[in-house]
Amino acid sequence: MNIVLHQPEIPANTGNIGRTCVATGSVLHLIEPLGFRLSEKEIKRAGMDYWKELDVRRYVNYEEFLEKNPGAKIWMSTTKARHVYTDVSFGPDDFIMFGKESAGIPEEILVDNEDTCIRIPMLDKIRSLNLSNSVAVVLYEALRQNNFEGMLLEGELHRLHWKE
């Protein structure tokens, strides 16, 4: 899977998302401008020691992202979408794009991609979920649809053993 952040603004969110990408084997694509430097300690703190394991790719703008990923199936996660994220079929190499915390994905991009815009249902009392939470919700649905390919599906206790 591929997670795309269009102009993210908050380093802790990007750090958390980076850690989620490492945990799931997903690539993180960052479209500039970023609201922070990738060397900031907030990113490292949120991503913990996993950041060095992250496959992260940067792009000067959306056009460069499209140019370097020709033919990519891109799902646009937005509160403005008509389709719910659980109603679409994610492929194992799909891209899921999220916009910046203050404004989301620009509407100029959304109107050109109406059929691939998806939303997380929520009550109308709130504008949106936290970016890192939104990424986790949609990414794990996409991974579930692909049978969690290559991921551990059960864990072991540290000191004790599960009862048979």
C-alpha cells in the first residue's frame, strides 16, 4: 500500500503515520510544501526508532507526484466525498491520499477525481478526524481487503503462554 500526504502541516501526525507505514509495509509519499522539516524532533519522537526503517518519498508538488507514479490508482480521502471508504475495493498497490490538517486535499484535485473520493462516516458535529487516525482507519480497511498480505496475524505473550 501507499499513503500520500498532500502538504502535511503537523510533524507529530506525520511521525505517527510514518510509524504506521513501517508497521504495515506501506510507502509514505510526501507532497511539498511540508509545514515542518523532516529532521524535527517531533517527527522522530512520534515515529520512535522506526523512522529509519520507513520508505519515504518526497515530491515538489502534486504534478511531480503524478509524473513519478504513472497509472497509480489513487483514492482521495476527504470529508467532502460521496462514497464511504468501506464501499470501495482497494488493490494491494493502491495509493490513499490525505490532505493537510487545516484544509484537506485541494478541491481542484478532488473535482478531477470524484469517482475515487472516499470518506470516513462521522457525525455532523465535527469537521474531521485527526489525520493520523484517519490514515490508520482507511489503511487497515485496505489491508483487510487484501487479507493482511505478509503481515503477522497472531502474536505471542512475552512471559507466559496462551492456553491451548
